[in-house]
Amino acid sequence: MLEKNKSTNRKILISQTVKYLSILPMQKLEEIAEFVKQKHEENQIKKELEFYVSSGTSFKFLKDEESIYSLDDIIGDSHEKR
């Protein structure tokens, strides 16, 4: 039931947004289209970065060798540098 409400609300919001967009002057519509495109591209880049970071092996040794470090090592270093 909750998923159906989300879907319905989404459809209503999209419909209302399209209605508002259709009455805007062309210049404003182009500005909004560019903004939406930019946000979409930023979101895609963010998702790709998250994937590469999570699947990367740069810090794999930290998982494999948990015994070589502790939370005190991290906390101690950050407090000593201040």
C-alpha cells in the first residue's frame, strides 16, 4: 500500500511539474532543463564513484589485516596532529 502511495504521489508531482513548465517562457524552460540535466549528470558521476570506491582494492588490506591497526591508532594520530 505504501509503495502505491509513493507511485501515485510521484505521478501527481510529475504531472503538476509538467503543467507548470508548459506555461514558462522558453528562456526559463531552457534554464530549468540545463539545471536538471546538470543534476542528473552529477548524480550519475556520484553513483559511479561510489561503485568504484566500494569495489576498489586500495584499502582491502585494512579488512584483511585488522590486527595491524586499531581505533586508538586512528584517534591517537588525529589528536596528536592538532
